[in-house]
Amino acid sequence: MADADRRKLYKIGELIERSGLSRQTLHNYTMLGLIESARRTPTGHRLYDETTFERLDRIKELRATKTLLEIKELLVGKRGGDR
């Protein structure tokens, strides 16, 4: 079994509780491409790994001085330019 298959995965409720963000905020971040779920359960529920919490902490820091679009450019815009 690969390491990625053994890491702890969290449901949206756990993400909400630990991050202090609302379901709607997390949905918006997903729709903007700021966060991604690690995988889905067979019933379609999103699962998130520890890196999502690190990413959310970074987004919260940046929100103090940047818009979501600016944050997207910083965090994911560079990826698009590597193609």
C-alpha cells in the first residue's frame, strides 16, 4: 500500500471544525481551485488530507492583505504557466 493510501483523510465536517471556516467558504475555495480534495468516497463525499490544512492556513494569512483572485494567482497561477 502506498504512503498516499495510508495517510489520514478528513471529511468536510472535520475540515470545518479544524479550520474554523464555513462549509460555504470551503466550497468557494474549491470552486476557485484554491483547495482540492484528496479523493472521494464511493458515495461521492470529498476527503481531504493534512496538506489541505496547511493550504488553508496559508490562504487565511494571505486574506489579510489579498483578494481571493490574488491568492489564486500566487498559489495556483504559477502551476498554469508551467505547462
